[in-house]
Amino acid sequence: MPIINFPFFKKKTSQQIELKKDNLPEHVAIIMDGNGRWAKKRGLPRIAGHKQGMDNVKRIVKIANKHQVKVLTLYAFSTENWKRPKTEVDYLMKLPTEFLNTYLPELVEENVKIQTIGDFDVLPAHTKNAVDNAKDRTRDNSGLILNIALNYGSRYEITEAIKKVVEDVEANKYTLTDIDEELFSSYLYTSNLKDPDLLIRTSGEIRLSNFLLWQSAYTEFWFTDVLWPDFDEVQFEKALYDYQNRKRRYGGI
């Protein structure tokens, strides 16, 4: 069987990737995977990988802003992540506080607006306080929306949305015939955002892991073996380049 080469991916630097000024994704979602493996390869504890991954968020936010991405949704903590060892979960809950306390001035300077999706109420008080402060400080910003998925699970999101729809139907706010995709979408965490155009997953895993299942119906997927702490501008631009060279038909011809 012949080997198929993709020359535009071979040893390309950021300067060699020629992106079009139009046809860029407005909403990019990223499953930031591989922090633990990054640390293990270096003989470090898993939390060291999470720390490195957190630092990489700042870099990618700036790169996304540079390429005029309007919404960047990052899968920071899933509803399934509570199953991890308590010491790791406790550390992960501290990361948003550390990230926002450290980098919030730079995010404000970049005109970034902070939003979150997920079941916010069950998060520790220190995490909620840091996020609430960041939302308040960036409320009037008009640049890139940094949408952080914290304690997020798509099946939970959809289940809760169904419950709310049923409640409103029972309250005679809507009839069954009123329910369509647009109405249902308005009950989701992402009701104020367009669906992702591009979803990136790092670390070589090829699955959605309960992330934006409804919203990703027509999203373009891009997977890379690169671990999240090593995901850089070259990788990001490769994803954008690939996106620009796909034809999005939405079920048409």
C-alpha cells in the first residue's frame, strides 16, 4: 500500500503556513488532553502536567485572538473528572483560581471576555469566586470570548435542558409543536454562542468524551498526537489550515 504524504503538514513552521484571511473559524473548541502523559514522560507528578497545561492556555488564547477567533471554548474539567484521586481533583479546582489571578490583567489587556459553561453551583467557593471576579472584570470586553467548560458534561446539559423544556410546556409557555432545534438550543449552556466551527483534540485520542455533543453536529474535527502542554502556534495554524481546506456541506451537495 502506498504511503500518502501531506506535504503541507511536513516540517512546516508557522511562517510557512499560509492562511487565508477569510474562511477562518469563528468558534474553536479544544479538548485539552495529555497533561498527565506529558508529566509522566518527564518523570514528573501529574499535577506538574496540569500546571504546564494551564500555562499553555494563556499562549493559545493569545494565538486565537491573533487569528481573530471570536469564541474559544476550552474543556477544563468534566463531570467525569470527579472520579480522579481527590488530591488531583483538589489541585484541578485550584487551577482556575491560579490562572485567573495570574493572567487576568493580560486577558483584560487583550480585551478577552470570560464566560463559563457547566454545573457551576457544585464547584468549591474559591473556584467560583475567582471565576465570578473574572467574569465581572471582563464583562464589558468586546474581544475574544474565552468560554471555560468547568464541571461540564454534555449528557447532563442535554438532560437538564429537557427537564426545563418539559417544565415550560407544563406551564403552558410552549406547546409540543413549538419545540424545534432552535428552541431546544436556547435551553443549553451555549445559548448565547454559535456552534463550534472547529473542534481540536490533543494527545492522540479520537473521541468527544461527552463534550458539546449537540453543538458539534456539523463541527469539523481535528485530532493531533501532540500533548496539550506542547500544543503551540504551529499546531494551531495547522488546524486552521486544514479547516480552510475542507468543504462544509451541512448534509447538502
